[in-house]
Amino acid sequence: MPLSRRQALAAASLLLATGAAFAQAYPAKPIKVIVPFPAGGGTDLIAREVTSRVQASKGWSFVVENRPGTGGNIGIDAVAKSPADGYTIGLGQTSNLAINPTLYKKMPYDSVKDLAPIGLVASAPLVLVVGETSPFKTLGEVVAAAKAKPGSLNMAFSGNGTVAHLASVLFQKSAGVEFTHVPYKGAAQASTDVVSGRVDLYLSSVPTLIGYIKNGKMRPIAVTSLKRVDDLPQVPTIAESGVKDFEAVTWFGFVAPTGTPKDIVALLNAEFNKALQSPDVKKKLSDQGADVLGGSPETFATTIKNDLARWAPIVKASGATLD
């Protein structure tokens, strides 16, 4: 039976009211946050710090679930294939959103098509370090030694195709030097070998190495960001040290499955941005060597697309490939 105009308007009003009530009620249950790396790492700490702040200020409930494996692909794929209802999000980073699509022969998700960017959270530069007994005190000394005997210095990093590995490839190309790469499965053994002097150089994230630097076991030579790190103000950037415009950082950002309602993405973005302005959050992220970013979903989407294009030729030049 056809609806009258009055009945149609009433039905439309009811739908609008129901939709508004749903939006106002969100979140009506805990929000799952998938972290694609193990508990206790830099990505995990950032996710927990930011969501804890929102939980404290808004009363929302977050449940962090660690799903490590395949360079972060397993966790991000779980996000991409979750219901697009705002109750599953993830914390992605440069590797699994911008590097892995070129590094891996087959990807289970498309980081542009299958994910809805919520917003950038932070960035963390890498730091080049040597052991406390190393003769090197400046990047200039390292470059001079590398040029005098190409391949004589070895450099540790965790995993083929990681930001650290590719940053090393980019640095060697930019500085005109050649190192012998020594890939490790994780930071623990690499750190041990650098401290003991078995490895000459180590390039890794500031959050990973800040403890070793502060206790004097490692000497920082240079950082890979364009500006100095607040927690390491005495350490020059690679650009300052003679390699003009050099930059290689890891960024972190929240993503949701494509199709997540835009009003929910906007709400999450607003609350995460508020949390990032908290002095406590800023300090805790800074203590881990990370710089707070924030910003809109559109800015994050642009960052992903730009870095996909930027890192692709560097991955290919490195020769790294994974199944």
C-alpha cells in the first residue's frame, strides 16, 4: 500500500532520528585496537598511551589486541577485514602501510583501498649509534672510514625491508658510501652485538635505543629526522652532518576498515587529536623518542600515498623482497 506524503515524511524523520541517536550513542561497547606488533614495543606503547588518555577523559573503553607477524601485515589485514562499524581500528605505521606493498610479492590488503585513515599520531626518527668503545664520534668520521675502505664497516638493522634497512640504503646512496649489511630478527641481539663491539654501526628507532643511549652503552652519532630530537638535543641530524635534506622517519597512525561511517571517523579523529595535546601524552611519547603529529584523516591519506611512491624505488634498489 503506497505511503502518503505525511507517512513518508514521518518515516524519514524516524530514520534520521534513529541515525542521530546511533551516532550520539557511539561507542556503545569497547573499541578493539589491533596493534600489529608484540606487546611492549614502540607501536604498542603509543597505542596504549593515546587510547588510555581518551578512555580517561571520555569514559570510552578500548581493548588493545596484539597481532604480530609478517612485518605487521597480519594485524593490519585483520583491521581491513573487520566490520566497518567503528568498533575495530588499528595502529599502522610506515612499514605496513607504505613499504610492505612493494616489499612483499603478495599483499593481503591494499593500504589505500581497504583502509580508512583516522589520523596520524606520531613520528619517530631513527638514530645511528655505535658501541661505547667505538672510535667513531661523528658521522663525518664514519663516512671517511667507509670511503677509505668500502664495505669494511658493518651496519646492523632489524629485518630486511624495514624502515631502518631502507634508510641505510638511502643514506649510502646519498653519502656515496658502502656498508656491509647485517640483518637481525630483532633488536635484542643486534643491540648486544653493537654494545660488545661485534658490529660497527646500528640504525634503529629512537624509542628502541633510547635506554642504551641514556645508560651510556651506545653513543649516538646522528638522527634521521630533519630536526633534532627533543630527548637527544645534543645529537645532530644527518642533514646537519653533511647529507643535505636527508630524512627517514617512521610514522604511526590509526586506521579503520574502509566503509567506516565518516561521522565515526571524524569523532575518533577529534578525540585522538585532543589526547595528543595533553602534556602528559606529549611527555610520554617524547620520552620514547617520538614526536606528536595529529591532523586530519585527509592529511594522513596523503601521507600514505606520498610514502608509497617515495619508498617503492628504494625498496627495489635495496633488492629486498619477501613472500
